[in-house]
Amino acid sequence: MTKVSIFKNFNIVAGNKDIETIAEVIRNGQFRDEIVSLRKLLLSGNQKEYYQKKKSLLAFTQSGLYEGGRKPENLLEYSKLIILDIYKVGRRIGEIRQKAIKCKYTYCCFNSPSGNGIKIIVKTDYSMAKHKDAFLKVQHFYEKLLNVKIDPSGKDISRLCFFSYDENIYLNNEPVTYKIIAPMTVLKDVERLILDVNSKKIDITNDYETWLKIGFAIESEFGESGRQFYHEISRFSEFYDPKECNLQYDKCVKSNSSGITIKTLFHFASKAGITAQFDNSEVIMREKEEKQPTSNKFVITEEYLNQRYDIRYNVISNKFEYREKGEEKFREMNENNMFVRLQKDNINISLNHLVALLKSDFVKEYNVFKDYFESLPQWDEKTDYIGELASYLKSQDSKRLSHHFKKWLVRAVRNAIDDNYFNKQCFVLVSSKQNSGKSTFCRFLCPPQLNYYIVESIGTDKDSHIAITENFLINLDELSQAEKAEINAFKSMFSKDKVKARLTYDKRPTVHARRASFMGSTDRWEFLTDENGSVRWLCFEIDSIDWNYKNDIIIDDVWSQAYHLLTNTKYYYDLTLEEIKENDYVNKKYQVGSPERDLIQKFFKPGDEYDGTFMSSTDIIEYISQHSAININPVQIGRELRFLGFQRKPKFVDGNAKYGYLVIEILKKE
């Protein structure tokens, strides 16, 4: 049975156990209470406490047995096991798990502590020296098999795996070893060498030390599959003993890296008179790449960063993020701090060159919005979480509110993940009551995992325009305090799908997709200022808000339903023509009034061809002036007539068209 070390507090060896025993611990729920508690923290959005408490779990190093610490030099016996970490798989967890279990190479498979990821353990035939190569090959195989991205940090030989709880953990007692095939040219060279040794019956092992080095050389390239090569080369020695040869190769396989490569075998063969020409250029080139020092500052810096950090480029925040090897959480990178750290460690690269390296394909892109939605628990297609949340908003227009709330949420999802789409409407809660909870409700809509990507009370400057490309939600808190120019500027932002701006370190402006959706609240009934229409605003009068939504609703479930409606159904989330007309009509009561509108409504109402009187704007102004001493703006009269629904019609007099309105005089009618 393969034994590995158990660690507490990351670096203290707490014992050794075989994988079968570890699997049983995960199955029987020894850490069930801790894992359930951790998963609840994640569901509640308390990620900081989750990561803090997760560190208290015991962990194991699948790579083998350690003594005195967890550094590579502390590794006593290499296990040849590779662990794959697939995190934030969300609704695909069942599908991915079943595919992994069906694979003949899967030794063990279980759910991660978060419950939203999978761990897979695979047996290989490689040595410790080739651990990284083995990991990359296994990683590539499983990424293609499962159609997922696998955490690259598994290539670190001392990587920890925390204990979990999974009563359905999979353990294959007879897994097929994943054989890491050596490059064909190297394999052919070794086979040619052995044929020459056999035909000439030459002992190239010469002495005990040479025999040991040849064993390490073969193992470094072929791992377990090189055992037969060792026998065939060793059998011409007068001291050859099959049992002793096996024992020595076992030691080669289990040992820490000796630094010997396959080139050593060719060296001793040549010394022994094996004169065949070997095409070992691939070995030589690989060793040059691995061993030869370089003065190229980019190569040196890449190696330094790869050894110590995981780095990614967040395409939403347009920031570089990093974490030290072994850490769980990424942090925003301060390029100046990283530059100083490099200088202290004698890595001679300029700040400009460091930034150029980071902005190259050396650093992979990361989309936090896509990552969030793709990792959500799959919606059960039964529970209407969106409708339940909307029900906590008490309104006389609850049916229309719930209908448009659902549509707006789905549009918000697409707006966040699709660079060629934008959410045209702002969802607004209206209530004259102070401290009614409107703003708090709007903030609740932002899931804890994205709490860095919500902005309140933006302006109309350049930074505000950049903000709509770097955030998920914009909360226009207290629209009642906004000036007319700001209201109109916000409306203009709703219509933007792209923003052209020059970001930090950029030499020229670049185009960025707008990703933010707008929501807002106000305690003032009249806040809309555009008489030409207000279809960009979805306004709903709220009587009250039931605060229990904060305890009863998990916002991730709401967004999971919205994401499912977007990606797995034909749900129509844009406004129809009828809804646009209805919304424009409803919004009239939220329009800022004017003296001209009040006077028109006092003296007239719209008429038709049967009972209406034709009056031009001038006629209407003269009429109002006769009955009121208030000064009237002629331009505003025309705007208000159109806003109030008076139809502008032509009247032909002597062949010339005169435009006016069909009106009913309220005083005359009375």
C-alpha cells in the first residue's frame, strides 16, 4: 500500500497513512462537522472565515513520505501519485465526477472541502525528478477527458490536499498506472544501445558506482517502465543477481532526485566501447534547457515567478492578481512591490520590462464573472427563487414587478458575460418612506463572491465610465438627490455597450465592453426629466419590504436560476414592444412636473376628430394667458403637449398646412 504523510498547520508531520486509510477517513465522516460548517460559510458568502477555518483541517501530501518539514528536500520516499484539483465546477460536478470514475487511471476521486470541486488521484510510473513532467501529462489527459481546467499548482511536489467529507468517495483498488512514455528518439536510442550490448555481450556497468549511476539514469527517463532495461544492461556483469538488481532499482525509484539524467547511460556506454551513433540530440537539448544557466532576464524572471507564485490577469478589474504557492486566495498585485521584491532577490529586470512580461501570454486571463456563474450550484428547475425574492417587495403592482425583475436579472447575467450585449434598463425601487430598506435590498443582489464588483453613486466623469466596464452592478442610491444633468447622463450610460479609455500602463486608449447593470432607489416620486420618453427606467412603487429575505434567500440560488434561464432555455428576457409602451406610460407619474404641464392639464384634455377643437400652440398659449397670470415657455408647451399624449395634426387652410392639437376645453365642458 502507498503511504503518504499527514500534516497539521501546513508544515508539521503528524503521521503517515496509506491512501486506502485516508479514503476511509473521508468516507466515514471523521471531519464531517468541520466540512459541513465550512460549506455553510461559503453559502453565506463568508469566504474570509472559510479560508481561515479551512487551514485548521489536517492535510496530506500525495507525493509521498516526508520527515522534518514539507520542502522537497524533506521528501524521503516518492509515491508516484499525482493529484488533480478541479475547483468551482458548479452544476457540472456530477457529470465530471462520473467521467472521472469511469476512467481506468483514476485511483481515487472525492469532493473537495468546499463541495464545489473534485480531487482526483492518479498513479504514474515516473520518478520524483520527473514529477512536474508527469503532472503536466496527466493534467493534459484529464483536461481533455473532462473538458475542464485543472489547477496547475498540482505540479508542486509538496502540494497539500486537505481532508474532506464524501460518503461516496471512489477508490479503485486495481487502478491502471498512467505510464509516462519517453520521447520516441530517446527510447529508440536506448533500445539500440541494449541491442549492441547484447550482441557484443559487454558489461558497461564496470563497477558498483557505475552500476548505481546507470540505474539512476534509466529511472530518471523511464521511471518504473525502465526496470527491464536495467536488467538487460546489468546481466553481463559477473556480479549480476536479479533479486539484487530489483532491490537497487526500487531504491532508484523511491529516492529523492539524484541529479543524474539519461545522458549518463550514453556516457558509460561510449566508455565501454559501444560506438553506435545515437540520435540523442533531444536529450542534449533538453538538458541544455534544464541545466544551462541563462542571462536572459525574461527567462530568469519567469522561472522566479513560476517557482513562487500563481499569477493571473483579471480581465474584469484589469488588474494582475497573485497568490504564493500553497495559498488558496488570490490578491491584487502591486507591480511596484513585486518589482522591489525581485530586486531584493537579485533578479535584474526593469519595472517596464516586468509589466511587459506580465502583459504577455506568460500570464493567463481570468474572467471572474464567468467563473462565478459557471461555478454556481445547478438550479433544480422547480423552485422559483427569483419569484420568492420578489415576493418580499410589497407592491400594488407585484405581478408586473416580479415579471420585470426576473427579466432584468437574466439580462444582468448576459450583460456580465457577453461582451456583445448590454442591459438597457435600470431597475428602480420607489418609496416615499425613509429607511424602508430599498438601498439595502439593492446591495443584497450582489453575491458575496462579487462584492468587490458593485459601485454606488457614480458620477459622470472618465472614472465612472470605466467603472461600468469593471463592475457587475451599479447601485444609484437616492436618485432623488441627482440633478437633471446627472439623470440624463445616467440614461446615456444605460445605452452604452462599449467604453473607450486608456487604462493604467496602457500607451493608448482601448475599447472595453460594458459589463455593469444599473439599479437604484428613490424616495421622490418625480425624478425623471426627459419629456421625450423614459423607457430606460423600470420603476416600481414599493409599499414596504419584508426584511426576512436576508435570512430566507440565498442570493446564489437566485443568480443560478437566472443563469440557467439564460443558457439552458428559450426564455425571452428583453422587453417586448408592448412592455416598452406600457413602461413608458407607467413612468409618466415619475416624471418631473412643470408649470406648463399643470396649466395644460388644468384647462385641456386630449380630444379627437369628433369632440375636439383644433388649436395651435399659439392658440393654447393665448387661451392659458387669458385664464392665468403665470409666464409660459412656448417651447415647453410643445414638449408637454406631446408628453401628455395630445396628438399633433395638420389643418389645411387655403392649401397650406397649419399644425396644432385636437383638445377639449375643460372649463367650457364644465
